[in-house]
Amino acid sequence: MNREDIIELVNNCEKELDVQFMEVDKVCEINTFKILESFKKNGVSEVHFNSTTGYGYNDIGRSVIEQVYCDIFNCEAALVRNQFISASHALNVCLFAILRPNDTMLTITGTPYDTLHEVIGLKENNSSLKSFGINYEDIDLIDNDFDYDKIKDSILNKKYKLVHIQRSKGYSDRKSLTVDKVGKVIKFIKSIDKDVIIMVDNCYCELVSEYEVTYYGADLAVGSLIKNLGAGIASNGAYIVGKKELIDLCGERLTLPGEGIDVGPSLGANKEFLKALFFAPSVVSSSLKTAILTSYVLERLGYNVEPKYNDERADIVQNIIFNDRNLLIKYCQGIQSGSPIDSNALPIPTDMPGYDDEIIMASGSFTQGSSIEISCDGPLRSPYIAYQQGALTYHSGKYALICAIDYLLNK
């Protein structure tokens, strides 16, 4: 299939996706209005673009950003900081802020994402939770849903301080979890133990739906600012939102006891964070449309995909299951060739900190590691799944898809 045939195929598929694209646009409008209402309510103005240095006392821009996040997530408090290196760092801060020696955390979505293995102590590390006497247990999903019977038995027979839920699939072949599914299990857990703290890893899922997990009773939600809410504008950072008493603990773990959320210089990030939030619904919409188009086209070409083009989506991630090492590598290389930055680079599998397998990663992005920009990666292990996400604009995502298919079929 030559490039002209590929373009024709993609264009023809695009014409058949009006229903799916209209649903994406509807959610985009709802979330855009929500953000603009919060900007208006909190009087966001040019003065909030100013930044602080040093200790970061009395940073009014930082304060208004965190109040806007409270509105969007319908929660009591927020910690939105460029001092966070990543979402994994923010999750680490949450866990160490809340858990104490002899406490036990329970994960109900199977083994967490690779970068938390050393944090928890699944992989030996002298700085892990395990090294501080904090215990860990997990329960796998059943048929891409929660194991309600096992969760109930576990909570009735043992006291857990924290329940952890990872919404996005990570490097697994399970489905990502919709906000409704997560809301249902939160209500179920709270009916058994109202005091257990529920923390949700919300990465890749923000603004995909009309409501966020904190609307459904999650005590904490955590995510990265080089994913959905950063819109390709934020240079780094992450957020934690939820109950005030827990956010205060997280703030004191991020900085130091006694100062907590009152310190932390914004260093020029305030304008970035506000501008990113303004653009985020549109960028998430572009990412979702790119994922839907990718799913439809690759399925038409005979590949196994998840989710299907007409499935309800929980996040911006699109899986293509190649069952072939070389096809995975070629597809990622094709995405790189269609990226705006470093399109002439050739990604190759390599070892990466925090991962057990070699990783192939295409990310021709303006911000290093920014998953909301068009990117595609995966571990070099069976069944050789490509995890594609992002696109700052739909048409740039479409272009990258065309390049990836061309590379896959013709190189």
C-alpha cells in the first residue's frame, strides 16, 4: 500500500467517525465552560501570571491555580506544583505522607505501574515503603472490572489505611477504568469502611469525561502536568487534589513540616499552568479523536486494537497489539517520523530507569516525555503492545498516524 492509498484509507475512515467525534466535542465544550466559569469566579487576571522565587511566600498566582483545580475537581484542596518531577513523584509523596510503619496499603487494580515498584518495595530499594515497615497487598481485576467479593472479604478481615486505584492500564493488556466504574467501587468500599483513604492515579484520564473521580468520593486524585492538564504548555509538574487534611499532609511531605503548602516558588510557571488549563479540553479532544481514528484505521488493516473506535473511553491511550517485536518497533519509529520535533531520529529499544524490560519510545515532543503530545511506546515483551497517546492538534495526530502506517507497511 503506497502513501497515497494510506491517505485515502485514513480519510475514508475519518468520514465514518462523525458520531464518535461529536461525543468528544460535547465533553470538550462542557469542560471548557467549567474551566472558564472557574476562571471568572476566581477573578483570574494578569497579576496571577507573576511568579515568586526563593521560599515562594504569598504567591497569589499559585493560590488561584489551586483554587481553580478545586473547582474543576469539586474538592476541598489542591497541590499544583512545579516542584513535582512527575506523577510518579506525586504518588510517592502521597504514599509517604499518609502511610506510617505497620500500616497496609491495598491496590485493587493489580500490580501498579512499573515506576511504583521500587517506591512500594516490590523491587528492593532501601528507600521504599517496605523498608519503613509499611505493608502492601493487591487484588487483580476480573474481566476488566473490580473483584468486589475479594475486596469485601479483604476489607472486612483486615484494616487498610489506604486503597490505591490506577485508572489507566499502564503497560498491561487490561482496559482502562471509566470514571463510572471507579465511582461505583469507591461507593462500595466506603460502605464497608468509611475511614479508609482512597487514592486514585488519574493519569491520562483528566477531562476525558464530564466528571472527575473526586466527584464520586475519591479522597485523593493524582496526575501529571505533562499529560492532559498540561496541554503541551506546562514544562513540568503534577497535581494532587482531594480532602484538605490529606492535601496538608502531602504538602508537608513535599516541602517540610510546619511550612507545607505555604512555600514553593512558582518560578515562572503560573502563566504556563493557567494557559495550559485553558487549552486542556481542546488538546484532550484532539488526543481522543486521534486515538479513535487510529483504532478504526488499524483495525481495518487487520490489527487487534483496544479500545475499539466506538468503545467508551476512560483515557487518551490507544493500544495496538502487534504480537510481533519488529512491528512494534517499526510502528513507534513511524510515529517518531511524523512528530514535529526530532522527526529524523530513530527510536531503538533501550533500558530505562524504573522498568524491567527494554522500552521503545517515540516522543518527538516540545517537552521531554510529554505524553499529551503525540507519542507511542511500549515494553519489548509479549504480546508487543504499542501504547499510543496524545496529539496537541487533531490534524498533527492524523499526520503522525499516516506516517506510522507508511513506516509499518513499507519500510
